[in-house]
Amino acid sequence: MNELNNPIIVDFPLDGEWWVPTTPGTKIPSHGTDMLGQRYAYDFAMVDWAKNKKPYKGSNWRYYLLGMPLSQWHGWGQNIYAPCDGKIIVAKDGLRERQRLHILPDLFVVVIKNGLFFDSKKCDLHRIAGNHIVMQTDNAYAFFAHFQTGSICVTEGQEIKSGELLGRLGHSGNSTAPHLHFHLMDSADPLIGKGVPCAFKRYERFQDGSWEEVVNGIPTAQDRIRGNRAL
């Protein structure tokens, strides 16, 4: 039986066009691990599709040689919305973002260091997930990571409705570029939680030169998708 056959259906949490480089629609576990409840996790990044999915506005040489200011990255500061009704269990903010991104520290300090030395029993979740939210829903817990510093606008214990603003997309924690990490799990604690598959109630996919509506879909890494809250 395909483990994605009966996913929980939630609303799409973003507006605008997105690439999903990490998704259970392409690989399971999507992040290469079941740790932190992220077996079916998604990463959403905003890119320039006309420039071969370039994620920043400046030149390539500037990024590789000097680094690129955070403000020049597509997606940074985009609104993130609640994909379902629920209650905020955890809302952690205040962790600073690195203001300049450079390929060497991004790869060797963030990716390799955490890949080689990560220990779930000793990890500081705030440092790994950055500014993050855990939301209790009817049948799972939703986890959102890497919010922009100071942007989370909900509080622990708050009841919210689908579509309410949670905060803004950022680059805090274990992040190599501004993006939203999102997944469902069966516990409020990612250190012990197991991932739960989910699909999105409605979004659009660019196919053969035009946009088509997708219902209860799981995007792949090859898809160009668009969230449209007017749908």
C-alpha cells in the first residue's frame, strides 16, 4: 500500500509561486531521515522561474564571492498562513537570522556540521528549526520552521482558524536559504513525534504553458506551483 494514499488534507499555507525542492511527492523520507517527525516534510522556496530557478535577485558572482544580503532573496518576508483550524502549542521567536548568505558557510557550517554531528537527544530545537510554531489540529500537529525574526504573530494557547496569519517566511535556524519547512506529526514534540502524510486541498500547477487547478494534491520537486487564496 502506498503510504501517501490517505493523507490528511490541509489548505495551502502560502500565496504566490513556489518551488518544492524537498517533498514526499518525490522521495520518502523527504529529508532523508525520520528524525524530528519530518518523514513527509515539505520545503517551500520562492525562485525566479525565468532564470533557471534562481533564488536571489543579485548576480551569481556576488553570492559565490562576497555573499548575498538576506534582503535580496526571493520569498524572504512572505506571509505564512494557518492551513487548518487549531491551537498554537509552541511559538518560539527571537532567534536572529544570518544577514548575509554565502555558499561556503552555508554548506560547511550549516549542512555538514548538522549532518555529521546532529544528536536528537542533545539538540537545541530552537537552533535547528529556528523561529518555529507547533499547532495542534483535530488529528495531528503541524510544524512550521525558519520564520523571520520577530514575525511570529500568534501566541501559545491561541485558537486560530485556517487562513489566519502566522508570521513571515525567514532564514532562522538550520537554513541555507529563506524557505518554509512544514510537516505534520503525531506529537507536539518533534523529538519523539512520527511524521504524518498530508496533501493540499487546492493549489495551482503550471502545466503546458498554463495554470491548472490541483485538488488534494502532493506537489513534486519538478512542479511549479502557485498558492491562490482566492480559489
